[in-house]
Amino acid sequence: DDYSTIIDEIEAYGHGLADKPRIVAINKVDSSIEEIIDEHVAALRQHYDGEIFVISAVTGEGIQPLLCAIWAAVETDRQLRIEADILAISGDEELPSKEDSI
């Protein structure tokens, strides 16, 4: 299963990468039959319980929601870093390491 292989590679890499937030997308839906797409989504559901974006890079289908999710993840990480910086300046907590953010 491709998803498991990718996750295994990410975990093998280390450096906290496997602990980062994930955004999962299935591409090339413009060239797939809907039933096959549904099968891929169902297979991914066995390993991943987050939102799965179904996209086509060629037609642009599904790209906007994916970009919004990426933007939201970046903004969340940015806000957490700002809060950590404020806490660190006040002496209440240490700054997060690079591995703790996206």
C-alpha cells in the first residue's frame, strides 16, 4: 500500500517529521473512474482518519480546498510559534524546536 510505504519512509527519516501534521490528497481524479477513486479513499481510511482531498492538478478540481487546508495548517503553526515566543520572552516556557512545527 503506497500510503504505508510513504509513512514508513517518513518515519525512517526521523528528525520528528512523522510527528508533523499531515495533509493527504489523491491526485489524477480527472483520469479515474469514480468507483476507483472511492476505493482509493476507502483504502486510505484504513490508515488515515483525517480529511482526504481528491484533486486533479490538470483540471484544478479540488485544488482550492487543498490550498485552504495548507494555509490553515501554516497559520496554526505560525500562531503556535508566536505564542511560544511570547511565553519564552516572559520566561514561562522554552521556544519550540524546528522539529515541533511544520
